[in-house]
Amino acid sequence: SLSKTKLVILLLWSERSPQSIEIMQMLAKLEAEDKNRWLFGTVNVDEQAAIAQAMQIQSVPVAVAIIAEQFLPLFESVPPADQVRLVINKLFEVAAQKGVGSAEPTVPNPEIKLEPEEEAAYEAMQKRDYKAAKEHYQKWLNRKPGEQIAKIGIAQADLLLRIEPLNPSLVIPKAQANPADAILQMQAADIEIAQGDLESAFNRLIKTIKTTSGEQREQVKNHLLQLFTLVDPNDSRLVKARQQLASALF
């Protein structure tokens, strides 16, 4: 297997997706910069549907790394080139630890300059001071209205503040036993989002929206919309949930 001697990055793509073409060109350029230290492979999901099905691919583009026959998911969208470079350099280190290639990057990591509020927010997050992190993101948003990263940061900090006092092993079963309790359903959905179980969280709140009314229904709807902001807009699970929400509301 090639992945035992060289890092392999595989892109699953489709001609129907403009993002696929963009990330394909980016990865091809980076492979050339690295003088073929790693192998770039592509799979057209429209022509090789069996492979996409076997890998449980729900949307494209999707990039995965293969190191010593082990698959590592990378990203499902088009990150900035400097972030992709950071990922590739990190993969060199991971591969070297498994006896594949060298850990030394061909191209040094790019210096990514953070906004002062963003840097302060990251530091607060590392200290688990989510309240301070939210304040820093809010200052950034006040200075730069419309800054998407700041908006996402605020939503992430809010989520972490909400789940910090919760015990997942107690909340989830309690929510299952009390489907009419909207507060419990929102708490359980927060935990599921934090655990990466998007479908369960979305389905839970959409079901609650269908069985509530008035202010309570509005509260659950707004809570769900806030959770939506934490997910890649191109994620098929989010697209499906938006459609289900529209159906539940109208």
C-alpha cells in the first residue's frame, strides 16, 4: 500500500460542486510545492458512487488523509490555503510517528495574524473562561459588525456556558423520559451538538417544535437557529434540518 511509504490525501469531489474544483486546485498546488512528498488522489463520487457509499460520504468536497492504511478525516469544505498548509505540515508529523516519511515540513507553517480580540478569546477558551471569551468576541463584533468568525465564537461560547453545569449522563435520559419538557430538550440538544451528534440534536428540537406552541415554541425555534450557526452551511445534515424546520413551522 502506498500509504505505508508516503502520506496520501484523498479528495472526494463532484463536477456539480464549485467548491470541489476550488479545493482540488488548492491541493494540487500544495502537492507541487511539497515536491511530491505526499500523494494526492481524487475520487469523482458521480462516477465512483460505490466508494462514496462505502466511506459514508454525505456531501462533497471531503478530504481524508491515509497514513499506514488508516483514514483520518480532514475537512468537508474549502478552508483558507494557509490553514490547509498547517494541516498538511501536521500530517507530516503524524505520518513520521507511524514510520511514514519525515516530520520536517517542506514549506514552513504560515504566520496567521489574529485579531487582538480573537487572540484574547482563544486564550480565554483555553482557560475555560467562556464568559470572558464571549466578551472578547462581542468586542470584535462591535468593532467589525458582520464578522462571521466573531459571531460563531459567540455562539460557541454560549453553548459551552450552557453545557458546563450539565451532566450528560443525567440530562439525556431525563430528556428522553420527559419529551414534553422543552427546557430539557434544549439542554439535551446542546450536549448532543457538543458531542458532534448533530442529527440527534436537530431531530430532537424539530420534534419539540412540532409539539409546542406560543412563546415556548418560539424559544425552541430560536435555540435551534442558534445551533445552526455552529455548523458548516454546506453540511448535508444542516441542509436537511433546515428543510425539516421549515416544514414544521409552515
